[in-house]
Amino acid sequence: MKVLVACEFSGIIRDAFLSRGHDAISCDLLPSEKPGPHIQGDVLQVLNQGWDLMIAHPPCTFLCVSGARWFSNRRPQQEAALRFVLALLDATCPKLCIENPISIISTRIRKPDQIVHPWWFGAGETKATCLWLRGLPRLRPTAVVQGRSARVHREPPSAERWKNRSRTEPGMARAMADQWGRL
């Protein structure tokens, strides 16, 4: 399967699909943190290039409800972020997942098809993650963890905070590759 992981600098999901024999590539404005197939650039330039599956992580800075207190001062950025999400949703890819935290996508575009947490996939953390799906089934939990913490939400202030909070947990990436890679 030809897989595009849009807006991914970590390579975590890309590598999960590569390890299962798929032709997977990540694309982000940033360079990849790990060696592997990666396009450093604007994903909108490669959206309609015959992908079988796209998993996209639009930047949540102007979408996520955790930043709602700043929404009134960021209307133009918010509208641009929503247009970007719509462009991803309009891609010609038959199988599509848009991933984002609880956000205004739910009220301005449509409700998510599923909300998952890292603790469903072997990481002992809470982090509500919305999935907007097309041509894909809902993810099934693979390794439910009983003890849970909000580590991601308690990430201390730093220059790397946004990166640390945005990385997909490897267990969730493996579940995507195992469950969606078989379709």
C-alpha cells in the first residue's frame, strides 16, 4: 500500500507502516527526526499523487480547544487552519484519517468518527485524540493499560514542548499499521 503520513516530523507512523512492508513516506515542513523516506515541504503539493492511505496530523495550534482562551485574537490563523483541514479532507485518497486533539474541527467541519487514547495501545497516558475517518474502520484497542496519567498535558514549558506533545505514541502507530495496513 502507498501511504502518506502528512504533517509528521517524528517518522513514528511512517516507520510502523514501513516495518510491515508498505511504501510509506512522511511529509512535513520540518525535517524528519529519524532517517527514512520523508518529504520536507508543503503536503498540499503532494496530496493527490495516488496515495492509497493518508494519515494526517494538521497542526493543532489554532484548532485545539485547550487554546480557546486565545481564539478571539487568532481568527485569521484559525480560519487558515480550518481551510488546511478541509484541503486534507478533499484529497483524492480513498482511505483517510485526520488526527487532532479535541478541537473546533468538531463544531466547524464535523464530529470525529472516533476518539482514542494512548492507554488503549500500551502507553499509560490519557490524551483524547480525535480521528476523522474515510474508508477506514475504527481502531480497536490492542493493549489497554490500567494505570494512567496525563503526562502529555503536564509537559513542562520548553522550546520542545509542542514537539513532545504532538508525537504519536508508538503503540497507536503500530495499531494503525496492523489494522489499517491489512485493508
